Amino acid sequence: MDFIRVRASDDGAETISWWTGDVYGWRRDDGPHHLFGFEGVNVARAVQADDGWRLLAREAAAYLDPVTREIIDVWDNPFTGTAVEVQHVFNDPVNQRLGGHPVPVTAVGEQVVFNVDVRLAYPSPLKVADYPDHSAGDTYRAMELFQFFVSARDLESGAASVPCAFSWCRVSPWLPWMAMGQREGALVYHCRGGKTAEVPERLARHVGEHFLHAPDTWSAPNMTSWTAFAARARG
């Protein structure tokens, strides 16, 4: 499966994906507002299973001041006028099953583009009744839109891992730690990145050694910013 070599490596080796970008917020007749910068890393290992491929991964990311690009730990929410503690991303695991459906591919000159659109709608781990200040609704609805760009020559080489760059757009509800309650509006993440051999030093220090290596075995369920918030709230 070509996409395994694009997203990871078909020989079981770890692959590092790094990204950087920005997060915008908008409400009806208000915005868009440039709220954060965003930088992160995903480390993954692809393993073959009876039902296809499994991607074993964990990822971490930091929210940044949109101007200085420094990592922030407190954010002044312009919508509520309240300072809140930033909860950065430390998701372990973020595993996937791959191979059930073909990934759409488009040839663009000497490049090949793999397109992955993920539409999400499922019961939120943060029910409004339990988390009125931190839940946008009882159903989590979001989209994760990926495009992976690779050289046709690299893809034809047969290499276990194919160099790639990618773009990522995410449309999601307000983050729980923003304490937006049920205010209407949404976030848009717009990021770009690619496979890399080395994580930038500042980000490596922020995420720690654990998040610079992929899991060795499959585990579930996956962690998200919503489940992490709920776990932290429970103590």
C-alpha cells in the first residue's frame, strides 16, 4: 500500500512528522481572529496485521503566541475577558487502522497528492450537563483534512519510507480549556509540515523524550484534547 510508505514506513521503522501553523477562531458576524500559533510532532510506526495495517502513534503539540511564536501557558481569552490555563496537546496514543479504503490520489505534474478527509461526529466525552463551562455540545463534530505531497519518482523507487510534505486543516469546536461554554463559533487550524529526521530543539524539550518515540504495541482508546481535559478534571 503506497500510502503506508507516504505516511510512515512499511518496514516497521519509526517516522517523525513535524508541523507548524496557526489557529483561528470565528463567530457569526465576528472574526476570524488569529488566536494561536501551533507546532507539534507525531511519531508513528506502521505494522501489518490480519485486517490491514495499523499505525501506532503518539503526538504532542504546543500552542504559541500568534505574534512572538513563543510557547504560552496562560491565555487571555478575548471572547470572555478571562485568563485561562493553556492545556497543550499530549495525546498517547493516536493509533489508526489503515487499508480498509483506498486513499484518493491526484497526479499534479511530477508530484502525487494523497487526500485524506476525516469527518467526525460522535458523543462528546464532555457532556454539557457535567462540564457546562467547557463543553460546546453533547456531540463532538469536527473535520480533519489532510493532503500529503510526494515526488512521483520517490514513490516509484520502492523505498520503505517516502519523503513527503503535508498540509492539515482542522475545523473543530472551541477547546475545553478555553472555557467558552456553548457560545457559538468554531476553530480552524491551518498547518503544514512533513517527515523529518530531527525535531526542532525547543519542541523536543517541550514534549519530552516519551513523545519522541512511537508505541511498540496497539492500545485503545485514543486520547484527544477532550478526553485529556476530562481525565484532568477527574483528577
